[in-house]
Amino acid sequence: MREGGHHPEEAAPHGTRPDLAANRGFYDALWSASHVVAPERFNTWPLLSALAAAAATRLEIGPGLHPRLPIAGTHFVDISEPALSRLRAREGLTTLGEITALPFPDRSFDLVCAFDIVEHVADDRRAFHELERVARDGAKFVFSVPLDPARFNAFDALVGHVRRYDPDELLSVLGEHDFALEQSAAFGMQPRSHWLLDFAVWGLTQRRVQAMRWYNRVLLPLGLRLQSRLAWSPGLIDVTKVDELLLVCRRVERRALVAQRRETA
């Protein structure tokens, strides 16, 4: 954790896991002052609407009030009840829970999404294990993460990030959990300006109500309007100047894995 950052453990009440407690407090406050943004407004919609149409069962983890999958008929898991209640009102299938203990049987979903989630979890291997467990053979897994541990800053800590990912480490984690990377793209609406990030940290710590009002009424609509079309590339893109990465993976079929492991044994 860099100097000036806020470690999640400092906000955790006794008996509550630090990363979960810090995230829940921040996002309950954020979503209580927000409204649902329709998934059609995000630049992920062209991809995800097509994947959703081909998926019999869908799961999105930690959407808050910014779901990327079609709301009606999609299962949503989040730690924030204020967010879930509003998704439920739009026919989403909602469950209060977390990514490290998904309340679903093995092989439940054809499409799983988790945008800006795994970097919030201290035990990310457990999170990936759960994602692997609930995904059916051949299921698509779409997720995003911030990159480069050296860029970890006070804003990361404020919003509850535990880490930023090294690309090679991320690919290793995916391989350990039988996810094959198919394509990727640069992602995210976070401003590049360090001054703006520092100002956001100041506002959210010193003037939270006003800052969240500005975010919901000005910054988010502006960010949505300025989104660029996602530029997809097979495999891993050049991440030299990429702050956040969006990945599309496929859950490798278990039979193929067994055969492959027998051949290499």
C-alpha cells in the first residue's frame, strides 16, 4: 500500500473480514444516492447482449447499479442491498452475497461477468475458484481488472481495491482455474489525470455527499457520453499504457482437460 493510501483493514469492525467491510460501507453509500444505469448505455453492450442472447443462464457479480447484462432474468450477486433492491424491482434475480462464496450449484451458468470485482478481494484465488466452479463447460467469463501494481494509489485504496494485477500473474491465475483467454481490450472510465484522482479522493473523504452528487449528476453521464468503442484483439493486447483491462475467457471443457493431463502425465 502506497503512502497516503487507506488500508481496508482500518475500516473493518471487529469480526468482519476487512476487504468486505470496507467495500460494503463505501458502496452502500454510493448506491443509496444513485440510480440504475441501463446496460445498453455502456460500451460493453454490443458484446454482452450477443453473449447473453446465446446463454441460457447468466450471472453478474457485483454490478451495483451499473449492470452490464440484461437485467430481467439475470442472476445478480452483490454485497449491497440498496443496489440489489433496485435491480430486483426491474426483474433481476438478486442474491446478497460475495464472490468467494457464490450461492449456486456447480456448473450453473453459461455466461459469468464480474466487472471491477476481483481486485477488491483479498483471497482472489478463492474468488477464481468459485467462478470456475459455477461456470459450465464452454461458458464465457467476462471480467475487468486494473493493471500494474506500481500504479496503486490513494484512489484505489479509497474504492476498496486490494491490488492491481501484473498481466503475467493474471494469465497464470486464469490458467490455474481452467479459463482460456480469447480476447481483450483496454477498458475503464477512470481519468488519467493524477490531479483529478487526488481531487476525487479529497471529495469522497471530506465532502462525500456533495462528491457523490457530482459523480451521479455530472461525471458519470459525461463518462458514458465520452466512451469509445472497445477495440478487441485476440489474446492479450499490448498493455504498456493500459490502466484497466477487459478480458473475455472461455471455461475449458473438463473432458478436454482430463485428456490433456493424461497425455502430459
